[in-house]
Amino acid sequence: MKNSPALIAVDWGTTSFRAYLLDAGGAVLDRVEAGRGVQSVEKGAHEKLLVELVQPWRSDGAGPPILLSGMIGSRQGWVEAPYVRAPAGLREVAAAIVTIDTETLGEIGIAPGVLVDGVGLGPDVMRGEETQIFGALAASGRAEGLFVLPGTHSKWARVEQGRIVSFATYMTGEAFAALREHTILARLMRAGEADAEGFAAGVSAAEKLAAPGDMLHAMFMTRTLGLFERLAPEQLSEYLSGLLIGAEILAASRGGGTATVIGSPALARRYREAGRLLGLSLETAPDGCVALGQWALFQAWRRSPD
């Protein structure tokens, strides 16, 4: 039956745990979220925590199959699932899923990440974002495009014929948090609501960067624009945010076109606005890309040869 539970899909990242109970059509029947990311779980305690969090979906110790994705498959996670080299689509990722036998949950699958090498400065990797990309493709019915997944480590991925062919990671979110909280730039900042003027000033500064080292100078302007009251204290963090996001977009988009943003509504709005100011059209992917991608991956895994 379509509404019967068919899969427990778990997106287990560095800082968060999100699980979805999916029916035979891939629709979400129920969900669980917890701040129990991989970095907070001791080695050897993953099975116990997973049982605790998904127990309501399992009657008499039995239940639908379980598929995990994200940092749970990293060296810091439960069991390492080696990276699949790009180009990689559903078929390649599904074929590399690692299965483990557990005492209480039976056999579960852990999805691998994706590796790109020989492009840019060196090897680059993703874990979990590939599942979201597959979900966005499934939701749109497309097989091509440029996708951006903003966050602590933003990813920009190029997809062709349903396969991730290249991508690059930008430490935008982590750099912003570190600069805002642990450098001299923070001393003049004051918390406030989102400010369009300050953000636009940062994006404009990014557009004026002429050489890689100019970014270091532009970041220091966060301080001097405050010292000389060119921007209010409430606008300084917005300037810094706009500068970093703008520089990321300029580097990743290489001058224009369109891209799809997969992320939280708040971050998606920031990226769309920065893109508008820079002449890049950014559209927002529909909600639920994680669950959609995990369902698509599960179906490909089920069809893959042993």
C-alpha cells in the first residue's frame, strides 16, 4: 500500500540528525529531528542512538529498511563509506552504498560521498549534499543545471545528464562566523535585524575585487566603515555577509547564468538577493529535497545488482 511505511531515511550530519519515515511513493509520513550530529556521538554509540530516535516507527523490533546519508559515512562517523569519484549519478552512488549488520536494526545502508579531483586547486568532497541534489532533480524533472547549497561549507555543483560532474566548496559560513565572533572586526558590530543597505554594500565590495588578495583588504573595511561611521554598527555584519556571499557567487558562477539554491529559506533569500545584485538568476528548490533524494537513492540501490 502506498501509505504503508517503506523506508526510514536518515540525513545524519556533523551537527544535526534528521530522519524521515517514507511511504511506498516516497512521501513523508513522519519525521524526527535532533541536535545529535556525528560530532556529538561517541564511537560505538551510533546504533543505540539510532534505535532510540526511530523506535516509534518500529513495531516489535521490526520495521522498514534504513538508509543513512551524510557525515555518518565519514571517518568521524559510524562506518566509513568511501567516496565515489565524479561524474556520479544515482546509479554510481547507489552501487557504492556500504551495508552493515546491526544487532537491533538488521542490515542498514550508508551512502557514500562524492569526490572530484583534477579540477581546480585540488580534490574536493561532499557528503549528504549529493542526496539533496538528487532530490532537487527529482522534484523538478530536470537532469541538468548548476546547484548551490549554502551553509557552513557551501557547495556549487554542476549536473549533466543526471550526474554530478564537478563541484567546489566555499567555506563562506564558517569564515563569516569566525570573523564575526573571533576577530577585531566583531568589536564594532551590533546585533540587529537584516539590513538590505549593509548587505548590498558588501555585495558591491565583492564585485569590485580585482585580485585574490583584495578580499583580505575588503574584510578589514568591515572595521573602518564602522570607525568612520560609513555604516552603522547594525549594518557591519550585513556588510561582511554580503561581501563573503558575493565573492562566493562571483567565483562559483563565473559571470552569470542561472542556478538553483537548495537550503533554508533564510539563506536562500540572501543568496537570491546577492545574485540579483550581481546579475545571476537564482531560483529556490522546493522543500523536502533531502527526503526526495534519499527515496530516489533507495530505489536505485534496490535495483542495483548485488
